[in-house]
Amino acid sequence: EVQLLESGGDLVQPGGSLRLSCAASGFTFSTYGMSWVRQAPGKGLEWVSGIRGSGGSGDRTFYADSVKGRFTVSRDHSKTTLFLQMNSLRAEDTAIYYCTKDVASTLTAIDYWGQGTLVTVSS
Amino acid sequence: DIQMTQSPSSLSASVGDRVTITCRTSQSISTYLNWYQHKPGKAPKLLIYGASSLQSGVPSRFSGSGSGTDFTLTISSLQPEDFATYYCQQSYTTPRFGGGTKVEIK
């Protein structure tokens, strides 16, 4: 059974940093693309960042314009864990952040989602 | 960047109705278009991938069509459990979601 368990969400001041983690199990982690998707309060889904799996230009990373230069996605294959390092946080980054698994090594479509972790950026 | 225009943003429908949601992209994306269903408090669910392929386990009343810049999600006969928000997503370039369509009970 595929499981994605996010952690690291917290209340942080504007300009601060936070690191989200996603412990993955139940599938061959290295093979699949992984992404972070967020949903701000009362808003729709926003794709944030993703990383390809092996066979799909492995570990190549991609970012939404809204976070480019501030967020960094990475993965630890030995610990089957996905990370999102978030720097220079802004109020508009406040959202539930979901860890997601792709159907393939590239960022094609999302077939599994975690339950999400809440990030609140406020003074 | 590829822009996504999903319409309508909301609709009211009755059980048994045929419902159609459209998604338009600012440039051609071939068939790199997916549809998701999202209910409050739950993780989103993949319904359709590659514009028209039904994800395993999804009821056949859901169907997708289109290619290039214009795409459609159709629910042939709306069921009580289908009231939710629906999102399109393109994966031709850096992924992006449409704005969503909230399907409410009439």
C-alpha cells in the first residue's frame, strides 16, 4: 500500500524558512516522479515543485514561477523521503502542502496524495 | 507559461444530470491533460489522465475528451457522491492546475 506521510508544517514569520519532509513507502521510491502541491485557504490547487524519478532524467527538478529561487525540492533515495526547503517565506505561501506521487518517472499525472501538512506564514 | 482556463467556475446540477466541464489551454498541449476530483477534507483523486484514459477504479460515467487546447470532462449521470470540485491539470510543461469547478446540488 502506497503511503505518503508529510511532516514539518508550522507557524513561521515572513522571511523565515521551513523544511517539509515526506516519508514514502509501498512503492519503488526512486522510480517515480514526486511533487509538492499546495492549497491556500479558500483557494484551488497549486502545483509547487517536482522532481523526476530514475529513467526520467532522474532527479531533475521543476518549480512554479511563484516559488522559483525560494524553494528547493530534493529526495533521499536511501531514506525514501522527499523534501521541500522553503526560504524567504511570504504570507501568500500559507497553505496545506501535499506530497504526491506520479504515475511515472516524469511529472505526468498524480495518483497518490498524502494528507497534507499546514504551513502558516504570519507575524 | 501555459495558462489554464477552466469553466464554469461553479455549477448547480441535479442527480441524474449530464454535466460538462471544459478546460482550455493557452497553447497546444497534445493530450497531456488530467482531471481530478477533490472533496473537502480528502485527498484529490485522479479521474482521467492523458485527456481520455480512465484511471483504474473510476466509474465509467466519467469520461474525458479533447486534444490541443480544448478539453472536456463529462459526467454522464451525476450521482450524489460526485458533488465536489474538479480540476484540470496540464503536464506538457511544468505542471499547472486549472482554477477548479465546484459542482453543487441544485
